[in-house]
Amino acid sequence: MIDLHMHSTFSDGELIPSEVVSRALFAGYTHLAITDHVDPSNIEHVLKGMIHVCAQLRGKVGAKVYPGVEITHVPPRLIAPLVALARRKGAKIVIVHGETIVEPVPKGTNLAAIEARADILAHPGLITAEETLLAGKNGVFLEITARRGHSLANGHVARMAAKHGARMVYNTDSHSPQDFTPWESALRIIRGAGLSEADAGRMQKNALELLEGKE
């Protein structure tokens, strides 16, 4: 299983990166990205540490581990510069914390992330048709999430993506030991969004395609 959105003690996760990887391996993951929350105050520090950890783990664990970031709760005008900075500093996966319906995310965040061509727009909430169309055009993946609260809009995201041609990925947004989902649990969450097992397989293929060229 591939999961490209999770957190460690580098931000608000409960587990150090090595235990994140250990728990993910136990749940059957083959590829994962650790994508801690960042803004201008910590993006370079977080990436430097995570790149070091991932380099130390490479070849020593039974999964491929990628360093990433989740740009979180920043003004929309800062998103494009931070996406560019994250990539220059070595982030393999760049996520933007989307306009979830359970947090006061600045309006315009979804559009700014899509225009900046982030890799993944996490839990995009009540994403519009226009934003979804642009996500498809710009190659930005929309997230179906296992995260409590954020997942309330999964059905809407799935319908918009199907109608307007955006591609999706499934992620857990794990923060705690209980958040990692074996494949059967992931399938239940995906079906709960009105999607099929075939859709679940396509989302995994989408994630693998995203990782191509990021070794």
C-alpha cells in the first residue's frame, strides 16, 4: 500500500520518524512519505531533518520512504513560493493543507495550491468545479482521506473528481499509532466515499505514478 501523507514529531505527530516507518511497515505499506506541517518558520529545518532521516533509513527498511512537507494554514499568496522552496530544498512530495470543512483554512487556499502545482491537495473540503477542472489540468492529485473530520467531505471530493476529470489518491494523514490503515481498512474508507475497489486500485496507481522520478 502507498500512503503519501503522514506526520511525525517534526510537527504535530505523536511518533518519531523511525516509529512512523515501523508502524507503516506493520500495516503493510510499501511506499510512504512523511509530510510534516510547515510554514515559513520551519520549512527548511523540517526538510533538512527529514531528508537526513530518510537517507539513513534507505535500504534498511522494507519500504521506500520519501521526505515531504504539508504546507499548512499559510496565506494563499505564500503557497506558490513555499511550494517552490520545498522543491529546491529536496522535498519529494509537496502537499498543501486544503480547505477542510473542520478547520478555518484561509479561503483561496485550494486554488492557490492548484495554481502552484503542488503534488497533492489534502482534504480539499467543498472544492469547486472550477478548482477541480484546474487540478486535473495541472496534474494536482486530490486526496481521499482517512483523517477524522477531514473525511466528512470525501464523498463530495470523489464526485467532483469523477465529474471534472481530476485524479485522486488515498492517504491517512496519520498522526497517531492507531491512524495507519491496512489495505482492507483503506478499502472501507474508500467505499464510504462512494468509490469502488477498482477506484481504490486506480488511486494506488496514481500514487505510484506520482513517485516516479522522485527516487
